[in-house]
Amino acid sequence: MSVVVEDGAEFVRRAAAGILAARPVYAEVIGFYGELFAAQEETRPRVRIEPFRLLPEMVRVKRQGHLPLIQVEEMRFDPEAGRFLFEELCRIAVDHRTELSAPAQILRKRSAEAPALFRGFLDEDENRIQQAAADVGVETAALSFFLYHSLRPSISRCEQDLAGFVIDESSWEKGYCPVCGSQPALAQLDAEGRRFLFCSFCWHRWPAPRTACPFCGNGDPGHLAYLYSDEEQEHRLDLCDACRKYLKTIDARNLARPFYPPLEQVATLHLDLKAAESGYEPLLPGHRPA
């Protein structure tokens, strides 16, 4: 299920304003990411990629084998839209004076080189990305951050296209994305209490069982738990004692503001700290935060 919203940039700004009203302590983080996500949404119309054409038989075989439609390395991208956004995101980082400001100043001057690195990033060619980062004097994580977020409008276009090929998503019941195979970054309980997972890479949304760990499949209620606060009823931590992993969940039944999943992901860093203090670990790699 695609999560594309109409008037995306303005929706992001409204969601950011709602978070700031509820949690002013996140002003710096939301100020930066709100502008970053709005820039991604504004870039969407620029993206031009060849649509996917999947044979029905191939889709059926993959579904029967519980395989995602594609692998991350098969994602398509618009190099010019990506280069444009790469430079814009570097500008945003510099303007907000975040810890990414210093590498952003360097990378902004090398934005013309970004398209040559996009494929290496999608292919998870760590040596190539590490060497490119070393060549310009920035951390690999910083370069990966800007590459991923510059590619996200293209990735979103791929997800939107591929979502139409997903067969009977209600019976998928797997903890990994049916579109690209990545692990979930976030969960949501909708107005009816149904659970959905959001992909950490393409942000596809798919239904999932409420009483099962998406990471190890554990369904034993005695080894599943959750943490929440009466002061923050729209958020909770789903915990698995079998694999010691956790997943942040947004409860839409208690959420009064617009819900933009990537923004909620970065507006709940305090939950990550709480989970770590309790001995649980996230599954996500650090360079794909949202």
C-alpha cells in the first residue's frame, strides 16, 4: 500500500507543526527534517523513470515463495532529479547548522559527482562509497545519508509503481517489505486497531499481525511486551524478548496531528533511548534513518 499524499510538501509542514506543538524539545530536529522531507516531496514531480513491467507469472511465483517483488539494487532512479535534490539537501543541512553541516559544505561543491554514486549506494557497494567519502574528506555515514535522501523521491516512485503488483497484501504476514524486502522502520495502529508496518527503505505500508515480532516471527505472548506512557499515548514500543529487538509504533487512535511516517520516525528518538536503556536493539542500519 503506497503512502503518497496529495500536496506532500504542505502536508509535511503541517505534520511538523503538529509535532512541534506537542513536543517543543524536538524543534531543532524537526526544523531540519521537516524541511528535508518537504524538499523531497517537492522533488517528486521532477522524477522521470521507466515504469516496472512485471510478468503475472513472475509475480505469482514470488508471492508463493514469500519473496519481495524486487531487491533494493533493482530500484530505478532519475539521476538529474537526484543531483538536484542532493545539492538542495546539502544547502538545508548547512543552513540548519546541524552535525551534518560540515560534510554538507564539502559535498555541496561536489553535487555533480552524486549521480555516479547513486548506483553504488543502491548496490550496497560499501567499498565504493567508503572510497568516495574518503576522497572528499567526509564520513561514509554522512555521504550515505545524503545519497539515500536524494534518491528517496525516485525510490518512492518505484514503490508507488510496484505497489500495484502486490497480490493479496492482507495475507502477506511477513516482517519484511513485500516490495523491496527491507525490514520495517515503524509500525502503526490504525483507527480500527489494525497493525501496519512501514518499510525502512521504500516506506511501503503493509498489514501485519499484531501479536508477532516482525524480526524473528516470535508469536508467544509471554515473550512479547510493549512500553507506553500515559503522557504520550500516541507512541509505544513493541518489544520482543526472543530476539531483543524493538519497533516503535504510532497509535493513530490517539494521534490528533497529520501523520507523516518518516517524520514520526525521527520525532521519537527518546523512545530509541528508552529501548536501549531496557536492553533492546533496533534492527535498522544507521545510514537509513528515515
